[in-house]
Amino acid sequence: MSVRRWTTRMTAVAVAVGTMLALGVVGSSTASATPGFCGISWGSLPKSAPATEVAPLVGVRGGRHQCYDRLVLDIRAGGADGYFVRYVDQVRQDGSGHIVPLRGGAKIEIVAIAPSYDDFGNSTFNPANRRELVNVTGWQTFRQVADAGSFEGQTTIGLGVRARLPFRAFVLNNANGGSRIVVDVAHFW
């Protein structure tokens, strides 16, 4: 077989494999694509989405699921869809930079591109206890959820977790025109 013919065949094979990988027909051998606990392959690297809409934060709530714990940031009608979520050494208060103490072996900083005040400066998010936004006592992964403040159009939430575990973040739209930013943290790798 000539070198030219062999090169043409290898190029065709490479294109076919690349297409199948992109379409999900065959799996990748990389660790990040190998499903772990409950088929989760989220990883622990930062997640983000650019803001195309902004509206005030009105609530924070949580839920326990079979494979992960979930944190939900509720956004007023009009919706918001921008966020930055990442593991950090310390979560710091917006504006002051003071450390927000969090229980757990690892800390996640959640920055919602959504202020916790309206256009007139009135608070839209008034938790009873800013250090315990959600009662996560006895949860598999979450250890503490705390408010880290709202400054210059964004709100930061500190999430203390058991260990550095895979997580995902995404936005869901509500029927009423609002939205919610969702952060799921897996129970295990």
C-alpha cells in the first residue's frame, strides 16, 4: 500500500472516530468521561455561565437526592442565568473580603449574577440566619450553607461540603418567568 493511500485511510479513520466521539457513539478513555458513583462524570473543576439576564435573588433552598445533595437559588421573575461556581480555600464576604467560616472538608463558592436587592436598593433576600441558610444537619455531602453577601449586582453563597467531590451547576427556567440556579454535589466520586 502506498504512503499516500495509507495516510488517506488513517485520516478517514481519525475523522470517523472524532465524529463518533462528538456524537457520543463511543466513549472516551479519559477519567473525566468515565462515569463514577451513580454514573456521575461531572468533575470538580469550576463551572460558569455568562449572564444574559439579571434579576434579584429571592430565596435559597436545598434537597437531598439518592446520588447528590442539591442547592437551589431562586431568582425573581425576569430571571437570571449567570453564575460562577468553584472550590476555594476560603469563601470571602462580598465587599469586605472577610472569611466566611464554613464547616466541612472543602468549600464551594457560588457567585450568582443576581443581586439580593431590587432596583431601589430594597432587600429581596432576608434569611432568618445568614450562617445557616438551609438546615443540612445529617445530609450526606452538605455541611453548611451561608450567605457571603451581595455587592455590585452579584450574590455570593458559601457551601461547606464533606470533601472535594464532583459537582455540576445549571439554570432552570420557571413557568412564572423567574429562574433558579442549581448546584448539585455528588455523595461520592
